[in-house]
Amino acid sequence: VSASPTLPDPAHKGAFVRAMFDRIAPRYDLMNRLLTGGMDQRWRRMLLRWLAISNGDSVLDLATGTGDLAALAARGGARVVGADLALGMLKQAQVREPRQSLAQADGTRLPFRDASVDAVTCGFALRNFTDLPATFAECARVLRPGGRLGVLEVDRPRSRALCALHTVYFDRVVPRIGGWLSDREAYRYLPESTAFLPPFPVLREQLERAGFTTIEKRTCGLGAVQALRAVRRAP
Ligand SMILES: C[S@@+](CC[C@H](N)C(=O)[O-])C[C@H]1O[C@@H](n2cnc3c(N)ncnc32)[C@H](O)[C@@H]1O
């Protein structure tokens, strides 16, 4: 996986990812809106609807970044805490929503009690975790039985024509624009980091092992984005 000069080796991935998000934090939201034409917020709203997040639900937004999902969930009446590894991203989240509860934490060691939340959301972060099975196990631990996990991630369209167009955009255009407006290395890492993303059958197996059931996948953005939903099994 670390054959590319951009991708970190497993021993250095955590520090690499944290430093990268600290660097790009000030322009992170602007770049997301620009590169997706504003669709990213639509995908986040779709995930929250799919999870049926409602008034009074307690939600952990894992890898909250600048807090987009957390802010949308809170607007819907949920009690939300956002957790992230990168302090630079959390600072942006705090500037946007000064009253948002935030914690600096690694996904494999969450500072929350067992069975303490109704839902865990996680947007566009799976590729960045160092230990996906351990992170899913932590999500399962903090969720109450019957609680929902909702994940958004990038994907590759299945149709050949769309996949070809997507490859040009995602692998060539995005790193170019990202290099001009933000950080060259980070936006080269973005398409390359899909090498860290297991295919759905593997994700499903990891989620089952971690304690989840009823695992479903949806695609959106013409197949460029995937959403996963899973339910915490009773122990
Ligand atoms: C692409 S951003 C996504 C931010 C936000 N969820 C969104 O929807 O825009 C990925 C986030 O994952 C965080 N992250 C990466 N590895 C992490 C880890 N091991 N534990 C917690 N957060 C992590 C990064 O700091 C970054 O803020």
C-alpha cells in the first residue's frame, strides 16, 4: 500500500494524517464545496435522514473534522459530540459552532462510556484510519444495542464510462485544483488513499465481526460516494 511516494507506511500513517489535516483545515470546507459543487452537504443530509437521527438522539460524530455532520445533526435536534485526531480541524469546528462539544481522540480509543450513544456518524474518514477493525469495534462499544452507525466515503462509479470520467476528475483534476488552492501533497493523497479502502464485502465482514448487523450500502453522486448503515447487535 505504501508503494506510492504519497502514501505513508502503516507505522507513520497516524502522524502523517494528523499533520496533513492540520495543514488543510483552514480551507477544508471551501475545497469540499468547490470540488463537489456543494453536493457534499447533500450527501451528509442524506446520511442523517437514512439513520433517522431525531430530536434528542445522542450522536457521536467520529472524525468530525470541521464539524459539518455534527452541525447538521445538531440542527435536527440531536445532542452531538464531535471527535477527531487533528486539533487544526477541531479548531475550525469550534469557530463555526462555539457551543459544539468536541474531543480530540483517536478512533481506536474513544473517551466515551460503553453503550452511551444512539448513533455514530463518520464522514469521509475510513481511508484515513490506521486500524479499521479496531475503530469499528470502538464504535460498537460506545453504541447502545440497536444504535446505528452511518458512514460516508468516496467510491468509484461502476459503469465504465462514468468510471473513466470520474478517474480523470478525481485522480487528475482534483489534485491539480487542490495544489493551486490548498496543499499539493494532501490533494494527491486524496485519490491515492482509496488504496486503503477495503471493498464493501470486506467492510461488511469487519463490521459483522465488530458487532454490527443489518449492514447496508447505498451509493450517491453517480457512484462517486458510498454510504453505509449498520445496527449495533445486542451483545
Ligand atoms: C476527510 S476528513 C472528514 C471530516 C468530516 N467528517 C467531513 O465529513 O468532512 C477526515 C477526518 O478524519 C480525521 N481522522 C483521521 N484519522 C483519525 C483517527 N484515527 N481518529 C480520529 N479522527 C481521525 C482527520 O483528522 C480528518 O478530520
